[in-house]
Amino acid sequence: MNQYPTPTLESADPLTALAEISHNTKIQAEHAKRQLFFTKLIFIAVVLLLVVAVISAVILIPKTVTMLDNITTVSEQLAQLDIDTLSAELIETAEAIETITTQLEPTLENINAAVLSAQEDITVALEKLKSLDLETLNTAIRDLSAVIRPLASLFKR
């Protein structure tokens, strides 16, 4: 069924035909109001989208230009690098490190030997200290002191 009936003026009565025309005019006016409302709504949405697009462009375009400038600068710097020269310098550095390591090996071996020798000497000294009988030593010192006291008093005169 058609929502909007096609106007027919089948009635012979002019008043009835006039009433039908008036009714159809009211329906058309309501539809025109709805159409105007939706047109305004679409216009507002389009304006909002346009505002968002302009703001986005104003914000994003400078950032994009800066980013592209940075990319261009980096690519120019990379183009200026000579990979062969860098590889040769890297090989020279690696060889220098290897030479230094080779030169340090005897020194490190000497240091290691000295540390081991010192450790052995400290171990021997600790064993000797452990084997000392402190009581006997204290007794010997007391006896020596007892013998030296009379001699000291004899020489003081």
C-alpha cells in the first residue's frame, strides 16, 4: 500500500474536493517539515565533520611535514655513510682489541701466579700461627722477664 495516496478528485462535489486538497496539503506540509528537520540535521553533521577534518588537518599536517623532514634528514645521513669504510674501521678496531688482549695475557698470567703464590704463603703463615703454643710462649716470656729484671737492676747502678 502506498503511504501517500495519489490525489484524486473523483468527487463531483467541489467542497469535498477542496477538503481533500486541504488534507493533502497538510500532509505535504508535515512531510516538508520532517524533510527540513532531517536536512538541517544532515547539514549540522556535515558541518561538524568538516570542522573535525579542518582541525585534524591543522594539527596533523605540521606534524606530518616535520616527520617527513626528519625521515629525509635521516635518509640523507644514511646515504652519506660509506659502508665499506665503516666495515674497515670495525675490522681495525676488532684487530686492535685482539692485539691488546694478546698483550695482556702474560701480564694476567703473572698476576694470577703472584696471587697464587701469596695465597700459599698466607696459608703457610696461618698454619705456623696455629701451631704456636701461646701458653708456652707466655711462660717463656715470663721466665725471660724474671731473669732479665735482676740483670737490669744490676746495670742501672
